[in-house]
Amino acid sequence: MTILSDIAIARAANKLPIQDIGARLGIDAADLVPYGHDKAKVSQRLINSVQDRPDGKLILVTAINPTPAGEGKTTTTVGLGDGLNAIGKKAVVCIREASLGPCFGMKGGAAGGGHAQVVPMEDMNLHFTGDFHAITSAHNLLAAMIDNHIYWGNALDIDIRRIVWRRVMDMNDRALRQITTSLGGVSNGFPREAGFDITVASEVMAILCLARNLADLEQRLGDIIVAYRYDKTPVYCCDLKAHGAMTVLLKDALQPNLVQTLENNPAFVHGGPFANIAHGCNSVTATTTALKLADYVVTEAGFGADLGAEKFMNIKCRKAGIAPSCVVVVATVRAMKMNGGVAKTDLGVENVAAVRDGCSNLGRHIANMTSFGVPVVVAINHFVTDTEAEVAAVKAYVATQGAQAVLCKHWAQGSAGIKDLATLVAGIADQDAGKFAPTYSDEMNLFDKMQAIAQKIYRADGVTADAKVHDQLAQWEQQGYGHLPICMAKTQYSFTTDPERRGAPTGFTIPVREVRLSAGAGFIVAICGEIMTMPGLPRVPSAESIMLNADGQIEGLF
């Protein structure tokens, strides 16, 4: 049997005009701004007009810690959306946009896989509707205006040693992590140390994903702290009068993008902060609008539940006033075996004992999600090498954790392979029996919030930080930022800061080496361990395999 690649399956899709997809949600063609025939932005007029409608049920899809064996969180998110529609429910998918960095680095794509994909797959994984380019431009406009202000006399008395606004680009490039700018003489300004982050780590990205409308967007942009004066008082974006122009650049980017799944069901794809270095959720605007248009909204949070789902609960839900009715934790038999100590080359061999040993990672994620007061279901994303005994071992383990696991075959079969999960999830969501509660209260001090995440979610002994970090947190609390939530920037591969420690480790601490105030987004970023806000390319990047074939079609995205 020939197994088609993801891109081959996507290329064969029978796509409908985007106006037909909008009609399924009751969106008039006049409220769609088309970008070609198969994607469009939803107008602000439509967003405003549905605000008084009741909300549908929100379903969060998350996963165990990612492994080289593969988990399939986005694939399951898309598949579950199709499955809900297949059993007669009105459902929409909400996922993030793809960053060019991982597309050309390790992942090769981020639109789902197999027969559970969002299309147009090539467009979505590349330039799409230009949102990331707009975010990059707005961010770097502010950077340029900072240096320009200093060049023309520095009326704001900015201490160039304390400029905290770095530049960004949407590509992995380790050479730009730390740079020196303004070399070449007086006409180029004052030389200083600077650096680049990847666009998805930009505070502008976070702001776009948390803003409710253009006025909120402009206010948040104005609240960005870009530098400190010699007296250590903050300099804001609005002090430089940059927030208006930045809002202009982001005007269209704030509108959610509507596309479709392979089964012609609606999907909002909007925003793209990484969960290991940012808050890892699609935009509040897309999610809240979808909740007004559909009875069920299936959304995902990036990486494992210790990162994306934790931030979804403690940051996005807190700020948007929403809560999921059900959480789906995605796992694979292969990943359980890898967590149980099996090498990637041996994953195709049945090993029930290793499956059982590796389930501790899944168990901790189930317990963590349950701690938020929301019902949890496990989706076993099926691989052809899985044996009945291995699947049974996962189901038996999940049952001991007070949850239910469902085998899902959506990658190969589309909605037909995930109807059981869709039926179970819909039934749980309809009961709406959850009593959502975040990990910590707004009133806790900032360091105690970090401790709460480390101890309650990671199961660490606690957080360690030097006096400089403690002093900085205390200063921000005195300035009125103590109520903000925490965004932990940490490796996605482990509950610890060591990416090699799989399973469910204990007896470790979380070292916080740096903290950053994202005053516009409204959270504090804690940089933990060796995490980088500008990733590098791997030894063999995906870019080496991405090219055009003889017919002018894209190859290598997957």
C-alpha cells in the first residue's frame, strides 16, 4: 500500500470556496476579506456583531511532553473538529499559524497531518496572509524608533545600556542572538550591544494574540517597556509615539484567518506564539469569535501540557474570561515506549513493559489538567506499529488515573477514525461539570507564582534565582505589576530544564536565570535553564529538503 505524504494528501484536497466555508458559520460573504479563493480574514464588523451571542463549548487539546517518536497534537485537534462535525455537531477548529523558523528547521510544517489537516497547507506553512510579517515589521519599527530617538538627542534620557527591546525575525538564526549595532562611525548612531529573538517570541505577537480589538491593541502596544532611563524609570513605547504606527501595521493582522479542513469544515488559524518561550495559544479574538459562531470550539495549546496548557489556563483563560469544558491529552504508544527508555530505532518492536514504564509522563499531565477542575480525556493517536497489547496497556493505565482513553485513527481515516472520541468529548462538554480554577491567584507575589507553577505543575522542589532576579521582581511589584501572571520559558521536552530527563522526574529545581516584563501583553516572562528566545537550525535543517518540483509544486513540507 502506498502511503501518501501530508503534502500530497493536502494537494489532492477538494477545497470549497472560502465563502462557502464562511456560510457554514453564518458569515456573510461581505464579512470576509478573501486572500485568494481558499482563505480569508473575518471582518471586525462581524466580530463586533456576534458579541452578544451565547458561547459554545470550548475543548482544549494538549499533549504529553514531545518526543522524537511524535505525538500529533495539531493532527488530533483538526481530526476532532472533523469528528464533531461528522456526528452532527457544529464545530470549528482554532489553531496557531506556523512560524517559518521551525518549518525550515525541524518540523517542516504545522497544519496537521495525514487525513486530518488544514488547507491550503503550503500557504499556511509559509507566508499565509502576512500576519507574521506585519508583526515583525511593527516590532522592528519600534526598535528603529528607539535608536533614532537616541541619535537625535535622546530627549527621553534613555540609558543605552538598559534598552530591553531587541529586534526580531521569523527565522532560526543563532548568529543573531547577540550582536553589536551602529558600528561604522558617527552617522550610524551610538554602538551598543543588542540581539534578535524569533518573531513568535516578540511581545508584539503576544499582544496581538491577547488584544480584544484595535483600541485594546493600541493601548497594549503603548504600554510596552522598551528601555530604562539613567534614573531607572521605565520608557514606554507611547513615550516614543510609536504605538499608533504599529497599530496601523497590525490593523489587518488582528483579524482572524478563516480556512478549512480536508473535510471542508471551518478552521480559524491566527497568531503563533511558541509555548516554550511565550504563551503558546492562538489569538483571543479567534477563540472568542469562534465560540459565538459554533457550538463546539476545538483549540490547542503548544507543546506539552506543562507548557502550553498551563499557560492557556493561567494566562489566556484568565485574560479572556473563558474556560474549557473538556481537556484532551494526546499521547502515542511510541512516545510511551520512548519515555520508558526505548530507543527510537526500536519503537516498532512490541514492548508492553516499556509502555507501562513510560506512562508516568502521561499520568502527570492527566493529574495536572485535572487540577484545574476540568474533565480530562486521553486520545491515543494511532500508529500502524501499535499492537493491541500496547494500546490496552495505555488504556488500563489511564483508567487508574480516573480518566478514559480512546484509540483514534484520524491520521489514516479522517473523521471516521475519531468519532468515538468526538462522541465522548461532546457528552462531557455538554455536561459542563468542570469547576475551572487557575494554579495561583492574582494576589500572590511574582516569585510565589513561579514557585506554584514549578511545584504544582512540574513537581519540582522549587525555583532558584539569584538576588538580581528577586530585586527585579520586587521592583516590578512596587511599580504595580505584581498582579500579572507568569509565562515560564522552559524546554518543552521535560518537566525539568534538562531536555534529556523524560518521564515524570522528581527531586529537581527550576533555575530562573532572567525575568522580563511584558507590560503590554500583561505577563512576566521567566527564562529558565538554557532556553533560547532565538532558536538555531539543526545539523540537517528541513530547508535542505524543501524545494519546487518540475511542475512548480512545493515539495518537502510535512
